[in-house]
Amino acid sequence: MAQALSEKMNIIRTTFDNRLCNYSDPAISKNLLKKIKNTCSRKIRLMEVCGTHTVSILKNGIKGLLPKSVSLISGPGCPVCVTSTYEIDSFIALARQNNVILTAFGDLARVPGTNSSLSEEAAKGFDIRYIYSPADSLEIAKKNPEKKVVFAGVGFETTAPLVASTILSAKKLTIDNYYVFSAHKLMPPALFALMSMRKTKIDGFLLPGHVSAIIGEQAYLPFFNQYKIPCVISGFEPVDILHGISALVKQIESGTAMLENGYNRIVSSNGNRRALEIMHRVFETTDVEWRGLGMIPGSGLRIKNKFEHRDAAKVFPLKVEKTKTNNGCICGEIITGIKIPSDCPLYKNACTPLHPVGPCMVSGEGTCGAYFRYHGSC
């Protein structure tokens, strides 16, 4: 293992010697598992922050291969799952507006609001279209100049630059009927919020690879320097994840906390500067509510006043009904690591992928949905 250490920044960068490493190699995975078992001497709770990590961990049976002393808990890394009920209700209110086409990612379709969902509204005849990329929404606006096209913007730092670029492109192409409702959220502030929760006991963080590719490893320094808790940025292949877990266990056992970049083939020190520049041109930070975490200062992105004519929250007169949460759903406790899906009385009973009660079962990155699909691997 090649290592380069920066004492000043408390960041350690690790990579595998073989540049052609097969990151699904069973032999490498077996060696890493052996290393974890030989190193770990006590109970350890690690949180994988990213929903893609959760899916990969369950799909590859990693939970069942680890020693029982190592517990992996899922965090608030599913963007649809942390979207508040109020924001879902706002999307529904926008879809009900006259002459509006609402565009959204497919994961949002069946997320329950207070009294409805986007899929239910589409069944009533409202024009709701599901897209793969924010650019698709801009194209819909271009082809439908007589309509007002609103994109339901959810996601973290990985998605926000793409959405920002559509707003800039709309200006350049003089597409005047395109709007965005921003429900975007930032990951580092959520880490601070997690550490302030008494019920969430975390010994180390497996940090998200996708978000980190945009914001860079240095974006975590304020969090790490305050809490001095072991952190490893990880990729999503089995070897990536096992290497990250191994590095965290080693830090915890040695009593030496580091901010480690185990995904430096993708994640750089400063991140994607061009993407960040585009994001900051259009958005500014704001306080926003997260499902399960409540209101987190500076954790959201709102559209700057310069582009307020694109801000659906300002352009459209929204009448959002009084928000209510679904009785019995514990999604908020699951995405903060307080509970796991099997703790929920609705799980596999009233709540299934065909009939989801909460967003954790709806989204492809949701913990409950992942547990349901890969329960034999848990």
C-alpha cells in the first residue's frame, strides 16, 4: 500500500500498488476481510454515508462477511430519502399549477407527501414527466414553449452543478419557460448534525465517493478537525469498501484518527473546480430541513436573486397544505443510524417496494429498499 501523508492537513492518501487492480477481485477482498478480522478487537460502529455504498454493501454480501464486532449503519446519503415532506408537498403543488409540466427524477414518483404523491397526481391527469438528466428538463421546455416547465431539483453536490448548468443554459438559449424548485442539500453540514445527535453512536465514517469527487477531500477538513473522528473516502466496488472499512478499523484500534482518501483515483484534494464554480454561480447556501435530521444551518442550496426569475418557489404562488408525516414510518431514524429497517413494524408488512409507506423503501438508494432486495445478504 502506497501512502502519502500530509501532517498539516491530517489527510492521508492511499491507493493500491497495482494500477490495473480488479476492484471486485475475490482474492483481494478475502485478504482485506482477514486483515479486518485480525485487527478488530472490540465492537465498532461505522456509518456509510452514501446510499450507493449501502446498496453495494448489501448486494455484495459484505455485512455477512464482516466479523460480528463490526457494525455497518446507513446514513443520510439517499437524496430522495432526506427530502422533507414539505418539499414533496411543494412538488405536488407545482404539478397542480395551470399550464405546468413538472419534471423529476423517477425516484420521486412514489414518495408519499402529506396526502398524495407525484404518481398519484399523474394518474389524475397532471403533466408530470420523469427524466434521467436535468438537461432533459431543459429540452422539454425548449420543445414546449407554450408551457411552464419546472424541474423538481433534489440531490447533493453531485447533482447541483448539473442543475445550475441548465439555468445558465436556459439564459444563453433564451428559453424563458424553464424553472427550478431547489431542494438540493450539502453533505458536510449533515455530518456535523449527525455528530450532535446523542442517539447516533458512530466510531467512523465511510465518506461518499460521488460527492467527494465534486467537493474534494479538503471539504471535510472543518468537520474532521472539530471531531477528530476516523474518516475514509471510499469508492463503491467491493475492494474499495473493504479497504475503507479496513482503514477505519485500523485507525480506531490504533487510536489515531485521520481523514483518509481511499478513492484518489477519482477524488482530488480540491475536487472538481469547474463544477463547483458553476454551482456557486447559481446557488447560495441556506438553512434547510432534512428528514430525520431536522433543520440544518447552511445545508441547503437556494437560487441566487440574480436568477430568481427561474426560481419556482418565487415565481409560482404555492399553496402547500399543512405537512404531516406518515404514522408508523421510521425512515428518519433509519437514515440517521438510530434504527435499521427490521426495527420498523411496517417493514415487509404494510411497507414493501410495491406499496411503500416511506421514501426509504421507494428510492433505489433507500436503505429499506436495499434491505428488501438483498435481505439474504444482510
